[in-house]
Amino acid sequence: MTETRLRTFTHLAGYCLATLFIISLAAQNLRYGFYDLFYLAITLAVLTLLGAAYTLVSRRQQLRAPGHRLMLIILNAAVIAALFSLDRTDIANWVMPLLLLNMLILPLRQGLILSGGIILALTGYLLAHQPLADALLTVAAALIILGAAALYIWHYQHMAQSAEDLSITDPVTGAHNARFLDESLQKEISRANVTGHSLSVIMLGIDYLDEVESLHGTSAIQDLFREMTRHLFDVIRAGDTLYAMDNGEFFLILPFTPEEGVRVIAERVRRTIAENHWPVAKKLTVSLGCTTRNSEDHRSSVVRDRARKALQEARNRGHDRIWFSQQDDQC
């Protein structure tokens, strides 16, 4: 289930459960002749049904649907206005499920701000109309409900972010993985097409990796990949992004970098790797294929394939070298 569908489901469930709860309140108040509370409950039920309808209408934009905030502000304001205008302390109990609805529908910060304002208004009213002990007990219950909901939502968001990070991160090197490459590269190409700035990429492959693995084993190769990733992070500039591919290959996206710039960066990468003392193989060389986006490049696969062909050409010409593919001349 996608994040958008999950939020649509939880928002719809929240509004529907709130509607059922409010309708049950309306029925009880009508039964005992509390007509002012009955009409208030009916009004709130209509608002929550409107929230459910808005959820269905905007189900494809639940990650950024602004109407929920307005709907809940109206709901909260209606309850607080009724609390002061009807002067009935039992309406304070209606605030409790409303706090949960705020936290379920709104982003964490917005939910805390709105719920905090409701609790402040509730505290002021109760202190003026109830004994201190009763007022503090009700406010404490509201704070406990709000705190528990906030803690649960924070934990969910933290777990969701951790899962997203794991899905786009290579477990061996810690760099972004190939799954995230096409999405990032396509965004950079789209931005370059709009702004007109230069965009270059480099595909890097460790030379003679099969021989190194046969001599030192898979575990040592993984250590080498981690060390290579740390080295590349030290060499590239802020704003450049690194991706770990299969078979000892890495991909670099270099925004705002023209052809001359990518040639310089590629040579610096090649030279520093050749001069470095590596923990497994002692000495290593790499081959690099580099290319720069041109005005006809609108898809990430085109740029990525050209970089791979350039890498293969560099390897065909003897390894430990760079090949720039766009003009078919050597860097």
C-alpha cells in the first residue's frame, strides 16, 4: 500500500469513526431532552461527513491536501465556541476524541499546534467554572491523550523514514543504490531542462575486480567497497551525489558541471584512487565513463546508457583511464 492510499484510508476511517461517535452523542442528548447539545452534535457530524467526502474527492492528493486543516480548525472552533456560549462543562469531554482526530489527520506539528490551542482554551474555561481538582484532572487527561497520540505518530514517522532510507541505500556501502538513481537523475535532468544549467555524470568501475575477489574473498571485497565509498565521498563536491551499483561500479551525478568540469573531476577521482593505499588490494585503478547532458536528453536512461558505454570504452582501451562519450574523444 502506497503512502497516499494509506493516508486516504486512515483519514476516511478517522472521519467516519468520529461521525459515528458524534451521532451516538446526538442520539443520547435527544433522548434526554438536551436539544442544544443535540443540534451541536448534528452540526459536528455534518462537518466530519464533509471531511470524509473531501478525503474521497482528493484521494490522489492526500499527502498535500490543505482542506483537512481548514476542516479541523472549524470543528475545533465549533466545540470551543459551544463550550463558552452554552456554558456546559460536559462539552469538555467532547474535546478528547477531537484531539485524537487532529493528530490522526494533520501532520504532527500542525496537529500539536491546533490541539495545544484547544487545551489552552479548555484549561481557561475549566479553571473558571470548576473546582481546581476537577479542572486539573480533565486537563491532565487531555494532555495524556495528546502525548500518547503524538508519541505514536512520531514513532510511525520515524519508522517510515527508516524504511524509506533502507529502500534507497546500499546496505554494504551506505551510498544511494541503483533503485534511487533513475529517480534522482530524472529530477536533475528536468531541472536542467528548465533552468538551462549544465549537468554531467560519471560512471566508475573498479578494474580487475574479479581477480581481486578471487584472491581476497567476498568479505574483503565488501570492505573494499565501503572504503571506496568513503574515499569518493571525500573527493566529490558538496551537491554531488554518489550511487553504488553492482559489480564494483559507482555512479556520480554532478549538477552545474559542464564538460570541462567533469573532465577535471574525473581525473581527480582516477588519480587519487590510483595513489591511495587500499586495505585489501594495496593498489587499485578505476576506469571512468563521463558524459554531459545535451539539449536532446530528456530521459535518465539515455544519459545513464551513454555513461555506461563510455565506461566500457575506457575499459576496452586498457583500464585506468577516462572516456568522455559525447564527442567520442578521450578525456
